[in-house]
Amino acid sequence: RMLDLRPFASGNNAALYLADLADGGRLVVKSATRGDARLLLEAWMLNYIAEKSHLPVPRVISASKDLLLMNFVPHAASFDGAAQEDAAQHLARLHLVKAASYGLDRPTQIGTLEQLNDENGDWIAFFRERRLLPMAWLAHQEGAIDGKLLAQIEKVAAQLDLYITEPAPPSLIHGDVWAGNVLTMG
């Protein structure tokens, strides 16, 4: 039973609320504010990271296309040097989770953008075809970069093997690390 529900934060495509429960527990309630919130996908991604790694992530209680309920993770407001080092260690351990190929069996998202993840055994090809070029084309389509910069990115993409090397072996990465996705334990 819920005792109180109050605004907690807001994002690009969802509003977050903090729900205080009668048993003393707390939940974060994420409510879609736009039709493309992809809350079911976010729930899948949180569950996937929790299942495959020891990275501390909120536990998903319930998910639908319009609503995501997660346990509340108590956290501090600051992100000092010690917290940054701890976050880096957690992310490094996440990279110890190995995979057979780069990508996943389904698209994911970064912010509001969909990321295609067709699996590929070749990192350079995967990065070029599923990250670099799609994001460049989208940025051009939305007017964020001009045709000249797009052509330069396409040129670099065609010769990507000259600039980066194949990591070995494929591993799990977070893919959307930013201040709003990192909590400092209080």
C-alpha cells in the first residue's frame, strides 16, 4: 500500500516519482510522458545487467509501456573522487562479462535513441555499422551536423581499421554512462 507519491526527477521522455510504502519501503515510479519512452526495454536492460553482472542496478518490480516500478536506491548527492573511482571499478568488472560476439539479440536504447545491435564477430564492423554511421546519419538528418562533416565521418568509417584495433574478446559494456545513470551510495 502506498502512503505518498511525490515528484522525484524528470527526463527526456519520462517523469520520475518517489513512492513511500506503508511497510517503510520506497519505489521509484517512472511514468512515460511521451509515447516513445520504451520503458519495457529499459526494464529488460536493467534486468539483463543485473543477471549478467554484479553491477548494482535498481531491481525492476513491474514494467509496462507506460510505467516502470523500481526499488529506490538510497544515494548521496555528491560524486567525489572516491565515488568516481568506485564507479570506474564497477564498470571495469562489467567488462569482464564475456560474450560470443558484439551486439545483442535485440535493439537497445541510449537516451531516446534506438541502437541496433545485430550481432557481429568483428568489432570494427559492428562499431562502424551499428554505432558510428547510424548516429552520424541521424545527426545529419536532424540538422546537428552538416553534409561536409557527415562525409568526413563516412570517410573515417570506411578506413576505421586504420584507427582502432579489435579488442578481444567481446564483453558487456554499459553503453549509457552519464551522471543521471550513476548513483553514489550514501
